[in-house]
Amino acid sequence: MSASDLSQPGAHAPGFESLQQAAEWFAVLGSEDATDADRQRWQAWLDERRENRDAWRYVENVGLQFDTLQPDADDPAVKRALRAANRVTSRRKTLGILAAIGGAGLLGWGAAERAGLRRMALAWAADYRTGVGEIRDFVLPDGTRIWLNTASALDEDFGPTLRLVNLVQGEVLIETAKDAARSFAVDTPHGRLTALGTRFVVRRFDGHASLAVYEGRVEIRTAESGRSLIVESGEQATFTAAEIGSPQPATRAGQAWSRGMLVADNIPLRQLIGELSRYRPGHLGCAPEVAELSVMGTYSLADTDRVLALLEDALPVRIRKTLPWWTTVVAKD
Amino acid sequence: LQSGGRAQVIHSLYSDHHGWLYRFLQRKLGDACDAADLAHDAFLRLLARPCEFDSDEGARAYLSTIARGLCIDLWRRRAIERAYLEALAGQAEATHPSAEHRAIVLETLFQIDAMVRRLPEKVREAFLLYRLHGMAYKDIAAELGVSTRMIKRYMAQAMLHCLLLQAGALEPAGK
């Protein structure tokens, strides 16, 4: 979605209540103390109503007004200009602040970026997206099928020589359609993956990304160091913008989510809970005394409450709901 | 035709009041060029949002309200421009942006200023410190001498103001 689309809020003007809530969310998420739980509740709020998403688009538009002052906080000109701003009298302080930034013509998202606001905003404006707990498949214009895992977003940018998609957030399973004239590639901030085969999963994490190949081969090329590695079918590897980890065997759990299943193959409970929490709005955590319990089984992702109930039956654990969106797995009394 | 009729109304407003408005603005601004520009702008505003007047006094009261808004707008623009150029003057020549870039930056600053102008001072400063300087809430709180909790309230207030402006629920500043 382009910036011009963003500047044209939808036909439905959001009501006062949605705008007020959007402003509140802006204030909550902009804080350095914002937690993942806050962000998940924000996501749930977005998913709740179209009107809320429209209201959030207005927040984005306000942000766009500031974006012309391009980000580059490290420029020494900024620091000089900032000192100049501190010398202006308080009456003219606002003007000084504005001028200092303008003087540098720089700076930008700052705190908003820290809070991941921008990424989240991009994610919901993406061509394909899923909410928390949602798993959906889509067919791209060339016939390629994709499955988007929970809370994921993908932009499609097909050109005459390259079928490029950008994984904005989350995780995607891709089954490419044949096209001899155009190769297929997935961009992440950490590097580009070029499909030499057909079926693979890409997942974004905060500081890295992972690739698991189930059919064919995929080449990783890292964003900064330009390192490359071909990952073969049945292998998986993680990579950062600089480094690529050595390939490991791909687990069958890695693509089970595309069928709505969560496969636990003798994994610690904390890992299962970590995975499960991706599919639920709000916080889902696990007490340290039960974190290392071993779990085995196949669970349906469609109903995470049911999975928790099953765990309660199978393990010496209890599910504690402190608040509607705050759930912890603790030891049974 | 309705549009022909409207053009006629504007035309007669212009011939009846333009001279008066120009003199009014010249007295306020002390500059003939600025006064001519603003008088022109005031009629453009009138074109964009036509009103009917039942008397000359009504028309002149409305025109002078628009003109006063335009004066304030102009003064703020000048003040921002001056502060910006002063900040630039403090920098090495090599880092000076091109004239085109300066124009874009200034226009952006004017727009941002129009957006936040009507906010209470602390709310406005908190919002700008956050949004432009990327400062953390606790640092803004220290800077403005209020609690972090208050900063969060300021942020919500500032954003709601901007959202309502965007949704057309508030009159933009200087219009």
C-alpha cells in the first residue's frame, strides 16, 4: 500500500469514540514502558472493528506529516541545531524546537520506532495480513500460494523480472508457482531469500529471521554482509543481516501451523507456551517451576483455551487467569 | 446558472470591499506587498467557502476575520522561517540544504505548526519533543516538570486534537 493510499482515509469517517481510543493507544504505545501485552491488546483493538482500523489510519496520517523531516539522528548538524534550540527563550521554545529539527532537516520516528509503532502500522496497511490467532491462505497473482501465520503481514511487489514479496511481520509458508521468466524472492530486513524450489517457510524475529525449506532449495543473501548460502530441502537456518547460522534439520512442526496444528515433539513447556502465545491476544506466560516440563502432542491452534485445558489435564499444571488478557501457566497446588 | 450567480456575488464583493480590505491589511502589516497578497488570499478563501451577506458591515466583518487569521498565519510563518534560518546560520555552509529542500522543510514546519498551534503550551511541547526529538516520556516529564503519567495524557490529548482536525471536526488554525 502506498503513502497516497494512507493519506486517503476510508470512506467511513471513524466516530469520536474510535478516534479517542486511537489517541489513547498512541499515548500508550509511544511510552518507553509499553509492554508486549499492551501491543497485543492494541492489536486486538484493531482487529475488533473496521472503524478502529480507520481511526488508526488517521494516527498514521498525522505521523506522515512529520515524516518529510527525514530521519538521520546521527548527523552532527542535528546536534548543533539542537544546542541552538536550547538557547532560544522559552517564549519561542516551540518555534525553536521546530526550527532546530527543520534546520537539520532530519530526525524522525525516534521513540515511535522504538515502540515498533511504525512496523505495526506498516503491518496493518500491508497487502496481506492476519490478526492474532488467525491463519489464512492466499493466492498471489502468479498462482503462488501463501499461508500467513498469526499476526503476520506481507506486501507483494511483482515486477517484470522479479516476483518480490516483503515479509513485513510474522511468518509465511510459500508454495511458489512456476514462472521461468521471473524468479521469486522474499525480502526481510535481514536479507533476501531467492526461491530455487517451491515450498518454504520464512519467519521474522526481532533481531533475525529463519528459513525452513520443505521442497526445492532457497538461497539466503544477507542484507548487510551480502553473504549467501543455499539451504536444501529438509533443512532450516537462521540469519541476521550479517551472519547465517549453519543449517539444521527442518522440524515437521515448522509447517504444521499452515494446517492449523501446533506440533510439540518433546519440547519444553515454555517453548510450547511461547508458540501458543502468538495465537492469543494478551499475555500468556509460564511460571519458571513448570517451564522445563516436557510436552508431546498435536494441538489445534483454532482454540487456544482448549489447548490450555488439555495441558491442565496432561501435566501437573494449572491455568491462572489474572485478568481477561493475562494468563499464566503455574504449578498445580 | 448557480455557479454564474456565485461568481457574480464574489465579483461584486470584490469590487465593493477589496480596496477597503487592502487598506485594512496594509495598516496591520505595514507592507504593501504582503497586504496585496493577503487581500488576494482572503478572497480565495471566500471563493472556497462562499457565504451570503445581508449587509456591507456583515461582509466586512467576515472579511476582516479571515484577514486577521491570515495575518497571524503570516506572522507565524515568518517567525518559523526566521528561527529556521537562524538555526541554519549556525551550521557549516557545507551542511546547508538546497533551496528546494529548505522550501519543503519550511512548508512541513508550517503544516505541523498549524496542526499543533491551538494546543495548550505544555501539551504542544510534549508532543513535539516526543514526535520530533524522539524523547522518552520520562525525559519529557523531567524537561517540562510534570509526571510521566501526565505526559501520557498530554500525548493522547495532542493526538486526539490532530485526529479531530484531520476528521474535519475542528477548524484548522489560520483558516
